[in-house]
Amino acid sequence: MSSRPGEEPLVELNSVTKVYGSGQAAVHALRGIDLRVHEGEFVAVMGSSGSGKSTCINIIGCLDVPTAGTYRFRDVDVGTLDRDQRALLRRNFIGFIFQTYNLLARTTALENVELPLIYRGVPPKERHRLALQALESVGLSQWATHTPAELSGGQQQRVAIARAIVTEPLLLLADEPTGNLDSANSQEIMKLLTGFHRDQGLTIVMVTHEPDVAAYAQRTVHFHDGGIDSDTLNHDQVTV
């Protein structure tokens, strides 16, 4: 299902365990999971609260590290990297979308999208051009000078998507990207993500609790009690 002979996966987790705390207070968030994601895949991650799905995404995004096991990104053992090196990997290769948008309130849509490019040291004129281009790709170029307070929830999430893809990441991690949206806006967000996956070959790993949202992905991985319960292809995948 997720294995392709002769191809190295983009993301590879082997026997990954994550334990928070110690002794009787220890919480086993992940219990030796194996997961592979190849370039160009669109994977939905599902599971109840506390199942381990968010911990898994945090490890893939280099926001957390395993207690045991190995995580390889493009065949690089992430466990051998120090904090600064993990931050560089995250900055250069991974884009993030969150349920709560995480936009800076007092800056414009354009300035929010420019932020990752500032961290990369891109010159002002070039980052302005790239940010405008990203906003155009999500249908918001005419809202470039508006602050988040002047945008709807759906528009704010589209700004967040533009910010996530402006650096042309190898991997996009989306954590409940439609969690705060109504059904119409959810469909619009999923059409955007599906379009980036289809047209640009963007690799996407998306956490969701909504089956109709997961249906847009090629695969669905179900977590349960810190382990992977199932990993199946979506034969009824929604196409747009």
C-alpha cells in the first residue's frame, strides 16, 4: 500500500515510540509505530483524541523527537540532528497549516505570507513577489493589504495555506485544516489542497476527524491507543 520498491520514502518512521513523563505518570503517546510516506502522496491521519496522531505529526514536522525508534526524512536520520539542524529542516522543507490559522493579528495577509521568506533571508522585493503569487494561487491577491480581523475564517485559512506553500516545501503538514470552518468553506479548502497535490505533486499529510475530509486523500491511516490500527487506500477518493 505505502511501499514502492526501489524508491526511498520521503518520510519513514521505524518503531517510533513517544513517552511523556516517567514512572506511574508516564503517558505512552506512541507505541512503536511504522509509517512511510512517499513523495507525491496525500495521506489522511485519523483517530480519536489521545490516539497519537498529533504526536506523530509533531515528530514528522520536527516539533518533537521520538523517545525511541528512528525517523528518516529523505533518508536523513533526523535523530542525529541537533535542535538548530531540525529547525533548518523544518524551515526549508516543511510547510504547516493549523486549525487555528496562527496568523499574526496586526500584520496584513501579504506580510503573514512573507514571514517564512524573511526567516530564509529572501530579499524584500523577491519575497513580496513570491508572497503575492502565493496569495493569488489561493484566490486572495485582492485581500493582500487586509489584516486577519478583516477576513473571514475561510479567507484566513487560505492565507495560512499561502504562507505554508510560499517556500515550495517538499511536505505539507495540515493539522485539522477544516476544524474551524463550515462545510462550504471546508470544501473550498480541500479543493485548494487537492489542487496543489494534483498540479504540483505536493506531498500532504493531513490530520482530520472528519471522514468526508479524509475522503479527499489517497490513503487513510487510523491511529488507536498510540498505534496504527489500519492503513488503507481510499478507493472512493473525492476528486475535484
